[in-house]
Amino acid sequence: MGKPKAKVDRDKCLACGGCISVCPQDALFMIGGRALVTDEKCISCAICIRTCPIGAISGEVCF
Amino acid sequence: MKYDVVVVGAGPAGSVTARFAAEQGAKVLIIERRKEIGVPVLCGEGVSRRIDNWGMLEGKRWIASNMEGARIYSPDGTMVKLSADLAGNETGYVIYRDIFDQELARQAAKAGAKIMMNTNAIGLLKDNNKITGVKAKQFDDELDIEADIVVAADGVESKVGQWAGINTRLDPKDLETCCQYTLTNIDCKDAYCDFYLGKKIAPGGYVWVFPKGKDVANVGIGVLANLSEAGMPKKLLDNFIANDPRLKNGNPIRFLAGAVPVAKPVETVRDNLLLVGDAARQVDPITGGGLTHCLEGGKIAGETIGMAVEKQQFDQETLSVYETGWKEAFGKKLKRNYMVKEIVLGFEDKTLNMLADSLKDFKFEEISTLALVKALVLKHPTLLMKLRPLMKISSEV
């Protein structure tokens, strides 16, 4: 079991782009008007989770 | 297809750059990933009256309301009123950003720029490390768009700069994470933009109320990302509204999130590449305002591109006319205000209260540094120590 990876709730995301701008791994990008995490790049730092103004990103354990 | 310039992003900076490049005779393409320019709005929609100076916007449809001034509330509620003349520098109009952006895009098109919607930039085209255009995706089609110059106008989350090797990643302490309701059924009969400061109200930022009409206003919050937690801005804003007699009975007709870079400026020019607007971090670190820079900087960018196309020279040195130009026009102010931001962030709520108490009766019509310092220090002598670093900056820059 790995560390939790960031996951964007696509029903909540309002496409502000804040998470993308602070990600130290360039692991997020905007697609279809919502932010999306590239799991392979995510290092579980949780900066995006703390940055989201509306709490649309959470940690999810990947198997 | 080969263009002189491809602009990534049809926000204000992209459209203005495109317009002035096209007016100088360049063959310009704008690509925009969204399905409607300006939508969704990601903005507090307050803008300086200086926007009139450039005369780039026709008509009045983009204006929601004219502001008479601004009021700043310190953590204990002490109010400092700024008249229109002074406050107008930051808060002259409250606008409809969607109409605003579409008007600027229309002007770009009128000047001859071509616009492609639903088109995502996914990478740069390169030939031996030389940038030769943009790789893009429109629906299921991948496109190679060749151009001599690529303009990164792709906003706060800019990727284009990164692809060219410019580090545009933001430290959380240099990002305001925001959200905003447009509330209706509230009383906004006096046309003032209100700002509320305090660590409990908005850590490292502020709450704003920008009236768009007699009974409707944008009510938003910005929190510095390094002081925030998941969802904190929304919780603090909901709390603020619930406890404000003027706002608590309001009903939302819109909710949006936002992210505002409050960083030091980055490099904005490489061979065959320019960065403009939020992608270039051209935002005032104190107020979070960026629209006037998009217009002023975009014009300089567009004219520089026109000159480069005329000469058929696209190297960094040729394009650096843009960087020199915008730094002269407003870059120095941004640099100074970044230092001011860093100092003011260190102020306790108590210091802000003392400042407001000293300034509440100050007649800003007679503003001069000396009069200001006198007013501050006469009432609260301990402010002198706190303000010394600020005075140092204003004397140096």
C-alpha cells in the first residue's frame, strides 16, 4: 500500500488552477474544465490539498 | 499552417497582445481551451479607472457599476475611507469579466487575429531546442501549429513557460487562494468597495465586497495558500457572510474559485517566446489586481512582436524590448509592492488596528508622505518602528 495520492473531486472543482500552480512536481493539469492529478508524478506532499479554496482535493490511497 | 504568432489563452493579456501584434501586421492565431471566452469568470471584477487611459474597450456593457471610493476595515472594525481619486487607482469600476474578456477578444479579431476555441495546448513544437510552435489538441484532433513566436497567456497555472524551461511554479506563500459569491438581495446603495483585514477574517489576505448594483455584490475572500487549509477560504467566507448584517440575508446567484499569483515577476522572454499576464505574474502583490497590467503589458508585447516580425528576428534580445518596457511601465511597482507585502504580512492585528486608528480621520486629499507619517506616529508612536522598513522601501525605490 502506497502513500495517499491527491485526487480531485471533479464534481466540486471550479477550475481556478491554484493547485496546478503550486504543485512542485507539475503533476496536475486542467482537462475538460477540471483539474486532474497524474498519479505517477504525485509525491503525496498534500500542498494542492491545502491550497484548494473549496476542499475539492483529498488524499486517496492507491493500490 | 504557419503563423507569425500563436497566443495560448484568450484572457485579457492574450487578446490584447494578439490585437496589437495583428495591428502591426503580424499573422496571429489565438488558441483557447474553453468553450466560451471569459467563462467561467475567475475574478473579483474590480478594476482601476486607469483602464480608461488605454481606450481599448468600446461601449459600456462591460461595466457593472462605478465606484465612489473604498473603505478598509481593520481587524477590530475601524474604518478608513478612501476617496474616489485615491481609491480609483485600484477600484474604479466593478465589471462583468465575461463581457470584458469577450470585448477584448472581439477587438483582437477585428484587428485580424484568428481565434480557435476548444483547443488545448499540450506542448511546444521544437526543432533542435528552438521553439517552432505549439502542439495542440482540438476535440480528438492533434494539431501542430507552427509559429515564429509563442505567447504564453495561459494564466496562473501556466504550463507554456515551464515547457520552455522558465520556472513559473509558485511557492504557496506567493499564491492567494480565493472564492467568491455573487450575492443578491443585499443592500449596496452606497457605491464603495469594502475590504476587511484580519488574521481571523482572511489570513494573509482580505475579504472584499464589490457592489455590482443596488442589491447585488461580489463577496469574496483571498487567503495566502501557505496559511490556508483544505477548504478554509470557503469556510471563512461563509462565516463572514453569516455574521454580517448587510450580507446574511443575501442569496447567491454565482459561486466561483480563484487563484491569484502574488509573486515576484519571472523572466518573460526567451528565444521565440513571451510570457504575459498572470502567466508572467504581472499582478500587484498587495491588491491582487492584474487587469491593467494585462492591457498595458499586452500592448507592449504586441508592439514588440510587430517589430520582431517586421525584422524577422525572434531571438531573446530582440524580444527583450517587451521585458524592458513592462518593467519600466509597472514592473518596478510590482517589485516594490512585493516587498511591502512581505513586511505587512508580519504585522499583528494589533498593528493594523493602530494604523487604522491613526488614519481614520486623515484627509487623504492632502496626501504626502510626511503628512501621512505624522498622522500615523502622532497617535501611536510605536508604529514608527513597525513602519520603518516600509519607509526605507519607499525612499529607495
